[in-house]
Amino acid sequence: MARQYKSQIGAIPKIVNNIEFQTLNQKIFYDIISEEQTQLVLCHGIAGTGKTYVSIYKALQDVLRRGTGYDKLIIINPTVDVGNEDKLGFLPGELDKKIQQYNESTFTILDKIVGKDKANKMIHDGKIEIGVLNFLRGTNLENCYVILDEAQNVSPMQMKTIMTRISHKCKMIIQGDLSQCDKYKANGITAYEKSGFFDVWFRLKEVEGVNHMEFDREDCVRHPLVKRILKTYEDEHEIKL
């Protein structure tokens, strides 16, 4: 009897921890991603605003739900060390071991949303992929969600490469924080204007199918001390687009 109550696109999957929005902007971000006509979302926000959690949650919801057309979630983090350049080639081990340190926060979020066992199974079954930016050229991204995190550390050419991979039934979320732009930092000064994320934010302002979302310091949901610390950096480091 329960089947007759399921919607045409299938029941909402049971996720370990149902999402509880902690700020209005988190709900707005979720709704923007949910819009059917939205193909690309650019999201800028400081650390601790929940942008990665919300985007992964919504993506998994659609991947797990039958009939949506989304077969998998691809999550990409640039291989850039804090305050330094790409060092992927100098790390020991196979490729999956090399990229693991750049995706620890991603695995933590996956574990919180669906649980460690289910997250591992989804990775094993190809429902979740941890992508490598360097290897995307020539790839068509279709029937999937793609989340590019820490996008402030992506060059304009890398940004162009990933966006031009968008194919049929692909929804892409590009998110970052220009105040933590490590790739373009020298002598303690961040040239965030060189970032591909900065470039694309303004380049796609009037493009149909692209939505912009911005969080600010008041959206930080980490420990209250973090918000007070961020306030001390506000004038020097907080970037409003």
C-alpha cells in the first residue's frame, strides 16, 4: 500500500541526518540549487557558512532519488596546499591516496549526511566520485551533479575547462572563498583577482541558466569564537563581490 503514496519521481531518500537550515541564506542556497532551470550555481562565502554541506546534501538527495536523471555526484577539490602551490606529484602513494588529504572535509560531510558505510558503498558503486581537476579535459559531464569546492584556487583556464565539460543533465555548483585564495598568495599578499573564480563570477553575471549566491560573515555557523575571529579580519580580508 505504501507504494501508492510515492511521487512519480520516487520517494525522497532517507538520509541519516535530515538537513536543518541554520540560516536563511542556507535555505535560499538550497532552493537555488533545486530550481530545475538552474544549470550552474556560483557560490561565494567565507568558511563555516555551510555552503559545502548544503550543496552535497542536495546533490545526494537527487542522486539517491529515483527518476531525477542524476546518476552520480562528482566532487572536485583543487590540489593546493594552504598558502602554497599544487604538490600532488610529490605525495607518496597511488592517485587516490594522493588526493585524499585534499578531500578530508568532503569525506567528513559525506559521513555526516549518509553515514560512513553508505558513503563508502556509494563511492565503491560509482555513485560518488572524487574527481581530479587535472584530468577533466576531454571528459563530458552528463547525468550528474558536479561540485567544485575551494574554487578560489582554480585558474581561469582550469575554470573554463571544467565549465565547458557540462553536458546533458548536468548540474554544476562552483563554490569558494576568495579571502582564502592560497594559489595566488605571495609574501603574505593575496592577488585574488587572478583567480578563475573571481573572473567567472563577473563573466557570467548575465548568462541564462547561471545563478549567483553569496554568504557573509553573519552566516558563519561554527563556534561563536570563529565569528569573532573573522570580524577582526573583516576590513583586511573579507571580500564582497
